[in-house]
Amino acid sequence: MENLKLSLKNISRITPKYLKTLEKMGIFTVNDFLFYFPFRYDDFSKIVPVSQDYLNQVITIEGKIKKTKNVRIFRRRLTITEIIIEDENSTSLKAVWFNQPFILETLKEGMEVRLSGKLSLDKKTFSMNSPAWEKSSRDMTNTGRLIPVYPETVGITSKWIRWQIKMLLPIIKNMPDILPSETRKKYNLYDVYTALNQIHFPDSKEKLIRAQKRFAFQEMFLVQIKTLQIKKDWEEKNSNNIKFDEKLIKTFVKNLPFKLTNAQRKASFEILKDLEKPRPMNRLLNGDVGSGKTIVAAISALQAISAGYQVAIMAPTEVLARQHFESFCKIFENYNFNIALLTNSYKLFCHCERSEAISKLNNEIATVAVLPRNDMLKEISSGKINLVIGTHALIQKDIQFKNLALVIIDEQHRFGVNQRAALQIGVETPNLGVSTVPHLLTMTATPIPRTLAIAFFGSLDLSVLDEMPKNRKPIITKIITSEGRDKVYNFIRSEIKKDRQIFIILPLIEESLSESMADVKAAKVEFERLSKEIFPEFKLGLLHGKLKAKEKEEVMQKFSAKEIDILVSTSVVEVGIDIPNATVMIIENSERFGLSQLHQFRGRVGRGENQSYCFLFSGNKEQKSLFPTRLKIMEETNDGFKISEKDLELRGPGQFFGTLQSGLPDIAMEHLGNVKLIKFARFEAQEILKSDPKLKEHSELQNALQKFSEKIHLE
């Protein structure tokens, strides 16, 4: 429909000044504007006479203006605008606005008006402060109903947006609907035009909920079509089918210094059976903090390497890549494997020999050699290196594998879709004339609630590690008031005297994804305070986001080598960093973090044999009873899946995902707890793709899906 594509430049009442601001908000066309949804609604639907009965309630009253005046208070640079109106019962009400003298250019004595706001009493006179208003002769747009409130920016008010949208709605009356009529009928969903009217100007709360449900279903429907298409495309590719060598795996597991959990056994079996298939595995290993993802990844790597193939492991940071390198060299110490670490800073090579134990000296692996980059690339392309571990450096164009059959991506959400795709597309290898792509195993240490897994990871098979190793002691977690701070500091001293180490985490000051200089400054100030005033007898280290990768690496290596007793860090401290000797985690201003993030921080300790502790401090609460009640779940459980479900319930999916930035509209995110809605959307998506796999008979749906694919992030 051409009207939907119409540029706002062609709408005469939208002047260049407004146009420029709208474009900054990502609003260019009529369609963009109509799908700019309110984030809340003010209920001004109670239209009543002025009366004592409605004091302190939000109401709408109608009346005639009897008096108007502007009063300027020069000393305070303030203008007070006042009008007196009388309702149909001749009861007077005073309405007051501050620094809005222009109101009286419209509101004149004798005019009939509607006012919406909270009714109060001011010296025995009924009054309203800064009420919404409009002439009684106009349709109810800003008063007298459920009023939409939009995300605003400088120069654009909700009132202005409401007027524009009200004018635009009639021109798209016959807009096409991407949801088939049978689907709408089956689930009692509004057609798109009715839904748009009710989302912007709802006639009742019931109709608003129905409109929200329609758009939430639509967004989920598009998500499910997209994930099903990704899954189908994936299944049409070829991969190397790697036979499950049961004897090899049983021997490896038997020789481990610990017993696998049932969850690890199940996940490993699912992966090994996937590797046997001629189509590439696309599996997400979703595990709680400390649930043992690394050993599951090692079992899959062992199978692939032993069958004569190469394996690549990609980690989001050099610190994690280095840690994986050391771990895998140790894990495979009795196997004749060549392992390489390739990052921007490191080009290391480790040869594992049977019967040769690998020892660590000064935190270095004894058999490690440094290889020039070109030599390493030759070893990789010739197939001599069996396992390559690295960061995004692995996807550079000059890296060629001989027979890469398995790619493992750690903390998959830290990589963009294109980065992950590059690793796979870039390593397609001819196999008897057939092009193959590697099997893909992605891992995350953020337990993902079931509803989010269904919604966002529909194209992946899911393995869950929801069981902790038997030797892991639950981390004792306590909420600490300001009175308890000194007691905790004394406890830290006693732990360090036992040769143990401490994390202290500081929050971001600015609400942004990256650290500001203010955050770094605050971290430095706290580091100085702790070093000089609290723990002058101990060695402290500082870690923050403005450090270069090499500097971060040096700090973490010193901490790992016990050269630092207390690591003070902003929230950049890496997920997965393994310091078995660390037993205490302090989180300052804990109320500023989500539960899932607190659980991730807590998981930095409790990795060794000693009992570990997590203390949640608050920056502004004096009594424990005043702490956010949501923090109490941290004291009650160490189960990451329970915590993530609670986090989802309390903060919503947008906050839960944080840096994932799914791109889904808020309306869909708010309905992600509705498992039925997601399942229905998936079923309908499956039905449409069965009859019309390429969506040739659903052109509007195809167009919507194309736009949708440009803005969302799916696995």
C-alpha cells in the first residue's frame, strides 16, 4: 500500500523542524510513525463533576472558563498560568501551569474545556496542577479517555504525536494485513487497522490488551518464521559425519579426576549423536555458572580430532582464549594433539604427548612454544594443528583450515551474527566434490529461561546443564548493610591470611553499555581508598574497560599467579575467568545490577575446594529491610535457572538480555512470558511454511519479514 510508504516529507503539517527530529528517532514514513507505539497510558476516562468524592483521584472534568491570568514572579524567573472554570453544577476549579504562558493564547474566557489530572484541595478551593487540556468541542484525544504516552525527545511531545497519528490513521484504512484471516479468526486477533487504532487510542483497557496481543503475536510469528527458515537452510547443508567412538569417550571420561554429572553426560551424548549426522549440528549448550561446559566441549573436540578433523574454539576475549588454551592443553595432556592459541597478542603452540604430564611454571605451560604468525597459519592450513583456540582473530581472511569439522563458540552472544557466520562460511571445505560446513556448538553461561529459549533460539537444538558438580560447595550469599561493612572487611583479612583472594566489583555509574570516564574515575578513587585506608597491608589490582587488552591480560595473569590479593574491577570482569583460589566476591551497589548479572559475578568464586562467599553491598540503603526484595533470592538459591526466571519476571526480557539487543519491539518483549502465545505463533509459522516455503503467495508477509530481518538479532 503506497500510503504506508509515503515519506513524512510529503505530509504538509509536519514541518522541517519536526521532520529532522523524527528522522533522528528512526521515523521516516507513515508506516514508521504508525508503528511508533506508546510505552504507557494515562487513564483519564473517568469523566465526573467536581466533587469532594474524587479528591486525590485522576479524573476528567468539563466546564466553562470564567477567569484567566498569567502571574510573573521575576525573582524566581517563574510564570504561573491560572484559569478558573465552572462545571455544570456551578462548582469552581482552579487549574495551574508553570512556565507555560502560551496556554492563554488558546484558552479564553467563556470557552468550554476538558481538564484531566489529579483533583486536590488548595485552601478550600478545588484545584489541578498541570492538567492535560483540550477544547470540549474537539474529539477526545488528550483528555477523557485512556491517553497514550510516547517515548519523547527534545521538541517532540506526546501531545503533538497524538495529533499527528490521529490525522494519519484514516489514510491507511485499507492497509494489507500480514496475518492471514484464518489465523486472526482462530486466535481472536484484531485486523491490523483496528489494532493500530486501539493501540494508539484505545476505547477501553480490554480493547487495548487485545490490540497489544495482536502485535505481540505478529512479532513472535515473524520471529518463528525466521528461525524456522534458518533451521531449514541449516539442515540443507552438508557436514562431515563423525562416528561416535564409544570406547574412546568412555576411556577419556573414566580417566577424568572427577565424575561427570548426569546433565553433562546427557549433553555430551546429544552432541556426539549430532556429530554423526550428515547435516551440520547447530546446538546451544546452555549451562549455569560452574556447571562444567568446558569438559562437554572437550569431549566433542576429542571425538572430532580423533576422527582426523580440526576443531576451532572462539572466545570473546584474549583472557578467556588464553584460559581455554591452558585448560585444553591440560585436558589433552595424554593425547598426541597439537593445540594453537591465535589472538592479536598471542601466537602460542602446545604439543601434547602421551605419558608426558604438562606442568605449569609461573602460570605458563611448560611445553608451550611461540610460533611466528605465518608459520602458525601454515601449520593450520596443512592440518598439523588439531585444535585452534582464539578470539575474533580466527575469522581473518588469511586463516585457512584443511579439514575443520567442528566450531565451538564460547559466550556466543558476545559475537555478532556476521562474525559467527564468517567463521563457518569461511571454512567450507570440499569433501569428495561436496561442499561441507563445520558442526557448530555455541555455549553460554547465562541460564536462559524457557520462554526466551523458545522465542529466540528456535533455530538451535538446546542442551541444558542445570546440575552442578557434586564437589561444588554452594556459595554463601549475604546482603550487607552499612553497619556490617567493617565486619566483612575483617573477614576479608582473615581469608587473605589463609592465602585466598578477593574480588570487589563496582557498578557502572552511567547507564550505558560501555564504560564512561566517570566510571573509570570512580573505580580509581575506590581503588585508592581501599589500597590506602582499608587494606594497606595487601596487594590490590585494578581492572576497568578503558584498559587495553594487553593491560587487562597482565592484571588477570597477576591475579591468577597470586601476585594480587584483591582485584577491584568494574563490571567488565570476564565471564568464565577461572581463579580457583578466589573465595570472596563483594558487589558494591548491588541493587543496580540485574539478578542474572549478580549471579554471573558470584560465579567468579566457588571454583576451588574452599568455601566461598558473596556479599551484596548497597550504596544508599541503611537497613536490610529497605534493600530491594528481589535481592533476597540471591541469599536463598544458587540455581541460575531459578534466578534467571525471577529476573525475567521482574525486569522483563529487554533488561534481561542487555547487550544482546534483540531488536524486538517492547510490545513483543513484554509478552515473552506468554508461552502459549509463542507456541501458537510457532505452529502457525510452521503451517504457512509447509504450504508456501518461499512465501511466494504471501508477498506482504515476505516484505515484512525482510524488514524484520534487518532489525532483529536471532541465533
